[in-house]
Amino acid sequence: MPASKKVHVTTTINGEDTDFLCEPRHSLLEVLRDNLGLTGSKEGCNNGNCGACTVMLNGRPVDSCLVLGAEVEGAEIETVEGIACSSNLHPVQECFLEGAALQCGICTPGFLVASKALLDKDPHASEETIRFDLSGNLCRCTGYDKIVRAVQAAGQKMATKV
Amino acid sequence: MTTTQYRVIGSRPVRHDGADKVTGKAIYTADTKLPGMLAGFVLRSPHAHAKIISIDTSEAEATPGVHAILTNADFPNVENKIADLGEGSVNLSYLSANCMAQQKVLYRGHAVAAVAATDVHIAEEAARKIKVEYEVLDSVTWVLDAMEENAPLLHEDIVTDSMGEKADKPSNIPVHLHFEKGDAAAAFEEADGIVEREFKTATVHQGYIEPHAVVADYNEDGRLRIWTATQGSFTCRQQTAEILQIPLGNVLVTPCEIGGGFGGKITVYLEPTAALLSKKAGRPVRIAMTRADVFEASGPTPGSFMRVKIGAKNDGTLIAGEAWLAYDAGAYPGGMIGPGCMCVFSCYDIDHAIVDGYDVLLNKPKTSAYRAPGATQVAFATEQLVDEIAEKLGMCALEIREKNAVKEGSRRVDGPVYPPIGLVECLDALKQSEHWNTPLDGPHQGRGIAAGFWFGCGLKSSAACTVNSDGTINLMEGSTDIGGSRTSIAMQLAEVLGLEAEDINPQVGDTDTAGYTDVTGGSRVTFATGMAAYEAGRDLQQQMRTLAADLWDCSADDITIGEDGVFSGNGKAVGFKALAVELFAAGEHLVGRATVAPECPTNGFGAQIADVEVDPETGKVTVLRYTTIQDAGKAIHPSYVEGQLQGGTVQGIGWALNEEYFYRDDNTMANASFLDYRMPTMLDVPMIDTIIVETGNPEHPYGVRGVGETPIVPPPAALANAIYNATDTRMTELPMSPPKLWKAMQSEQASE
Amino acid sequence: MPTVFIPAQLRELSGGTQSVELEAKNVREIVYQLDVMFPGFKDRICIDGNISPSLQVSIDSVMTSRGMIAKVQPHSEVHFIPAIGGG
Ligand code: FES
Ligand code: FES
């Protein structure tokens, strides 16, 4: 079977106009990682069950392994690479570091994107809300305790910064 | 208890690799890209057990974009040689055949061919065109069935080895172990109370979020470079070189950042295949497993069948134990039965015991270590029986454990005697804990406790530290950093030298750069590589003392080095940094180095408390509260020690309540995805409280014990005890998933 | 004299004897003496003249990787036990 014709896609990634060519079968995750060199988003399962590939698509967190590259024409995408502003870490990144909320770190990009999305809406999210909202992100190392606490701490930091 | 005041040890600095890992910059294996790199795809067996009759690759070869195709014919013939891999030994012919099936496939997912192409989709499409003709054979996936005389035989040439004595005909039981201490039969006669049960546990997977991945570049000069997700770059190098039959020195392994391992990333699966594809194609090749491959074709940890019996006197003294254990080995020998046997009674001082263990071949992937390999299964059995006998004798679960806990001088069932250990201290911490002292009395609620043990090993580690002209240090070590170990190692160097953690720049070197270092496993890194860093610091100090003597015009013997790292002599007192700067300016540049091979197990004991609520309608268990207590000897970076305790505990909770390999009637795995193999999510667990006990390990300069493994041992037992206290139902089978628990509760009610 | 524990699986060779005391400076001397006392002992725990890779020697509380050349002290306790790995 010959590879299908490539599609030209124009989009905004981390605030920058970006265009790329991809095959219709390529997922957004593949495009980000293989075509654009944005390897911060990770592949843990490639079928929407681990959240390691979470990115923001038009303001909503999605599993980028379940989105096709060709689907994001005109969309705004934010990845883990876009969370820090210039040389400053975002509070959610700071709190993950200070709270030791990562061990191997493979789940961390997905958690950061998903946590920031939650806290942007609701910086005072309760433990229950956090656990519910982030339950699509698997972490096998930490047992989640320190992740939940880091998200809570980041929310407080974000609320006091505004 | 250690009372020494430290400056750096016990503090909680931000880890050195932290910023890279929260910005997406850290490079894991699948993020590695080389010029001209091809993508590899491995074709795997759809059958649990089959003879390979023929493999036809012609159509695949003709596919545009395909650069190389590999089958078993491309793998060198390796003899039955036993290689010592530092942590355990392995028969190389099995290791090789596990990477690429030879005459037979032994489990679904067993590799049969591989393709390298310009893109992974093309490689996969081409691989699907490879025609493999199989003769399907009868298969077996339940351990007791596999032990039957007429069971389908996996290997014609394997006979049971009973410590050097070989059976006279082949079977699926490569190893039988037997231990005896005292006279168990007589002791059971003396016992006032005896409890005995049979237990089963399911096959479970380590579940690291990063699938196995490798990049291989076979150079024209015969040099092979490998970037990979491995727990041990040196063992990866050795396994790869031995399988490919090439000189060890021709292989360079660069350990990339690694997304979890837990024991499952020690054996090689993809490295030899990627290397041979690269050799054929003349270009670098990357292969990454899919999640389904990870479940079906890497190394889960053994399912088991266990019959365990204990006997006690009326005063609660445990006097007799008996265990009969059969563990899955998977498709090749070498499961976790040894440590299973050695851990079944490891927490209790039982004078008379007898243990039999069987390593059993069956049509599942070759099993691997998973945090305290083999210990969680037996703890599930023994820790429930201890509760049960306590109840029989009218004692409390904690009291009977306190009465029988092993301590310095207690003899293990396999013979050796414990040095100073901390189980009693852990039980004491449990007794004092707020959790234990807060009553739990809601309907359908129950509390359970359990103890756990893992040896923790030393093995070999190296460290080298180069002093920069500003007095900071570049630390080179060889332990893959899976959970903050760069920092816990650097902190020990900082402590000895009187520096801050931030003054050390730790690097994990490749196999050409770092000194020989065994795997990141066995709870050994902070202990042993930390010890190497400490010794390298001491080496540096000795060199500096000699050089300072010239500078200060005195004899080296006149110079003392304080606990704070300050050099004093001839009226001067100068800290490490200042002296290093002075020496550098005087033309002296310094490298400190050390190799260590501590041989004493670090003996990690722990105890845990679980509170649960059981839904009587569905059998669903909700974990309400959990406390994990462990003797860390000395916690170097307490946050990461807590993290090990919490992470191990939650893995244990998953093992206890949900996780299992389901097999279809044809013995193929039915649930090879994260959707169907249900690991705990954030919503499934509460906060995990931790209590770190520090009894100090006399074998380490700062008293460190390994902590990584023990926390996974008690959860299934603690939860089973909690479920019993909530429901009066004894669960003897893992996982204690809603359908199983519901059924057990129904039959409990029916029998009342 | 060091005390050597006979593994349960080899007590058929020792006629049930569980431990013996012998004069020895290292594991090799122990193994050779035991092989004289209990013929066949060496073949059961050694491969190619070395301790079988599936076993390790425990001397007091140390699990030595030195096999036959590991030293023993006058009051040492010596055991032959299965090799263990870890996760
Ligand atoms: S890789 Fe997308 S959810 Fe797992
Ligand atoms: S830190 Fe390893 S999976 Fe989350």
C-alpha cells in the first residue's frame, strides 16, 4: 500500500505559527514528536489510557495520541514546552520540583499540562476535584500523593500571584 | 538511632535533573533521533505455543521503504553458557531465544521477525506481510497444570535441578528448592494452634509508563552504539555483546533518561534486534514497544500457588512453619522462587520451618523482577495466617507480630543470621502512630496491618569526581537515575566534603565513561553508589591534604579534616572550596575516585496499616486511609524516600485489588492495554502517609538502607486483613477484585 | 573453627548432619573438605570448579560474590543459598 498523500496543516503551537506536512494516519503526538521535534509530550500507550501525551488543544486538555495531525488545522496547541515563560518556570513546574512530585518523570509533562489546565480554571480545586480531574493521567512511580499536593500548592501560588 | 547532625543529608534540595524533567527537555530513549535513523517493528507470535515451520519474508522485502528484515536465522548460535549479570545469572541461549524465537514460540508476543523501514508504519505494514507458518501446540498458563506429568512441555532439554541433582526426565520444573530449619514436623505436634491455607496470586506487570525502547547504530568499524531505557547500562552491554557474540569493548551503551523500571528493565529484549537490523541496513535503527508488546512480551512478575501453614503456642509464640510454593517462571527458567522461599518467613523468628519451592515453566512471557521480586506473593500468605492464628489465640494482630518479630541474631529459614535490623522499631512506630490510635468503626469498614521485608543488595558501584577551578564538582557515576538518585548520591558527596548539594553536578555516564556499576535495582543505588561517591570524596580529601601540606609548609599528618570538611593545620582552617580554588591556582587539578562492592544485604523492613470500606453490594474495596512505615536506615533525601514508600505502596494496592493478566481459552492474554489492565489512578487511592524509621545501617557511612522495594510487599496482605476485618471474609486469591470478593462474601454468608 | 551449614538439599549426602565445624581459611578449603567428608558435595554446588551461578555463599551476614576465594574467619558461619536479584 503506498503511503497516502501528505496533508498540509497550519496551526499555532506554543504561540508560534507553525505548519507541517503529515500523512492522514499520523497522530498529533507523532507530528509533535517526530516532525516538529517537540518530544516533551510522551507516548505511554498510544490509545488514550495514560495521559502522558496530554496537550492543550484550543484551550482544552486532550490526549494527543487520539487526535490526528490533519485535524488540527487552524487550532491553537500548547505543549509542555510552552508552559515556562522565557527563563521562569511556571508555578506548577516549581511546585512539582519543590514537592518531589516526579520520580522517573515520564508522566510529568502530561501531568503538568493537565494540572495547569485545571488550575487555570480553578486554582482552589479541592483534593477530590484534582483526583477526579487528573485521573486520566497515570503515574506508576509516585503513588500520586506528592502530585496532588504539588497541584494544590501550585494553585495557591497562582491564586496569590494574580 | 542515629543522632548525628548533618548539614545536607536529611534536607530536601530540588533534584539536579528537575528543570529538564518539568520542561520536556529531558531526553528519554524514544526522544533520541539520529541522522538517517530508521524505525523498527517486531513481528510477534499470535500463539501461546507453536513450532515455527517456515518464515517467508519475500513479500515484505519487496515493500518500498524497507531496509532490513531479520529472522532467527540472523542471530548467532549461543551456547548454553551461564552469564553472571551482576544481579543474578542467566543462560545466554535462553536470553537470546527470548529476544528472537528459535524453533518454537513459547508465548503470545514472542518475537519471530523484525523489519527496519523509513517509518514505523511502513515497517509494521511490511512485517504483516511476513508469512510465518506455525504448527500450534498445546499450551499451559496455570502453574499447577504446568507441573503435571502430562503437561505440554516447553523445553525438551530441561530437567529438574534439586541443588545440583538432576532429574532423569524433562519437565516444566527447572528448579526445586528445599529449606529446613529445626524439626518442623515435631514442632507442629507441639503447637497449640495451627492455621493452614492455600493462596493464589495472578501474574502482574511492573507497569512503567515508558515502553521499552532502543536506538542502535552499528558502525562500519564493528563498533555498536546503543541508547536505551535500561536499569543497568553495564549489564545491557554485557547481555547484548554475549548474544551477538561480539567483543564487550565494541559495545557502548548510553543509558537515556528512563521512564520507570521496577525490575522490568534489566533484561534485554530489543537491543540485539535493533543492533542486527542496524548492521544489515547500515543505518541507525530505533525500536519502541507498543503498550501491548510491553504486556505480552516483556517480563511480568510471577503468578503463584502457595500452601502455607504456621503453628503457635498458646502464648502466641510462633514455633513452626511450612510452605509449599510454585511460582511462574514464564517461558524460560529463572523465576523468583528463590527469594520467595527465603522471604516466606523472613519477618518472624520461627524455630522450626520447612520450605519447598518450584520454578515452573509455562506459556507466559519470561518473568522478571518487580520490586522485592517474589516477596509480595508470600507475604500475602504468611501475613494473613499470622492474623488468623492471632485471632484463634485471642491476641491482637500487632501483639503477635511484636512478640515474634525478627531482630539482630534471628536466624532466617535459609540459614543466615540477621545483623542489626529495624522490624521491631517499625512495629513500634506503627503502635505509636496516630493512624493506629484512631479508631475505625464505620459499617463495612476494617483495618489491617502487615509487615514486609526485602534484602536490599550492595553489588558494585563506581564514582569519580572532578574538581572545577571554582571548587564545585562534576560527579560521574553509572547508576541510571529512575527516581532522583543523582541527587541522593550527590548529597552524600556534598556532606562529606562540606559542600552544598548544588555545588555538585552529577552526571550519569555511559559505559565508556563511568566506572563499572551494577543495575539500578535491588534497592542499592543510594546505598552503594552513594557509598562510592562518599569514598571518592574521601579520596579527594586525602589528595588535598597532601597537597595542602606543601602549600602550608607542614606535614600532611598535621592537617586534620573536620566533619564539616574544613582542613585545619599549621594555624590555618580552610573549607573545601577555598582550598580547591587555591590548589587549582597553584597548578593542581584534582580527580577523586572510588569503587565499592559492599556485600552485606541492607535488610529493609517495613510495616503498613490499611483502612478499607467494602461495598457489600458489589465487592468493591475503597482504601480509606493508608500508612506506610519503613526503616530507611538514614533518609538522605526524605522527600524521595517518602516517594519510594508511597509509590511502592500504591503499586502494591494495585496488585492487591485489581491488576491481573487475563488469559483466553487459547492461553493468550486478553487485557494487554492500560484500559483493561487496571492500574490505580489518582482517584483509586488516598494520600499515603509515611513514617520513616531510622535505625542506621552499620555497613554504610551515613547508615543508609535500601528502601525501594520493601514498600510493595505488605499491601496485598494488609488489605486482605482489612477486608477480613470489614467482612469476615478471608481472601486467598489475588487480585481481590470486586467480582472475586463479592463471590467470596456470598459463599461466606451461605456457609454461615 | 568456622561452622558450615549443610544445605537441606544436600543433607542426604551428609546423612542428615546439619552443620559441621572445620578448619578453613576460605570457601575453597571448605568445599574440598566437605567433598571428602560427603562425597559428591562439590559436584552439587560447583560448576567448572566455581560455585554455581545459581548459588551464593553467605559468610556471617555478608553475601559474598567472591565464591571459592572468599575468606572465612575462625568464628564465621557459612551457608550456601540461592542467588537473589532485586527490582
Ligand atoms: S500515549 Fe496518549 S494517552 Fe497514553
Ligand atoms: S514519575 Fe514515573 S510515572 Fe510518574
